[in-house]
Amino acid sequence: MPETKYAQIEWNVVDMIAAYRALDPYAVFVKMRYAPTARVTEENKSDYLSAARAYCEAFCKARIVLLPDREATYEADVDKEMQKLLPPSGL
């Protein structure tokens, strides 16, 4: 089915290219989340969320360059990517 092949290309190729293009904001986010001394506290919670959102926005914008039809769902895509980055219990 052509739709299935298109979806697989998007998930496997386009998303990887978009993630690569958003590597700098991702590095900032990873440093805040996974560094040995990283702790999300009330004092740095907004910085953490800003770093996560910056990565999600960069990722989604890079994906729009490759798939222009994604511009229509940009905000929803950013929100969906944010949910992937946040711990299940929230912050």
C-alpha cells in the first residue's frame, strides 16, 4: 500500500533527518535532563521546559522543510513531541 510505504519513509527517514537538523537544541535538552547532576526542580523547571520546547520546535520546523504539508499541524506536532520528552508523571 502506498500510504504505508509513505508513512514508513516519514518515520524512518524524514524524522531522522529532522532530528539531525535539530541536534543543537537537543544537546541542550539532553544536558539538562541526563547530566549526572541534572535535577528538575521548581527553580529550573521553566528552563527545562524551554529547552524541551526549543528542541521540539526545531525538530518540527526541520520536518516541515522536508514535508511542507506538516505546516498545517505544526502546533499539534510540537505538543505531541513535548509529550514524548516529558516524564510520564509530569513535572
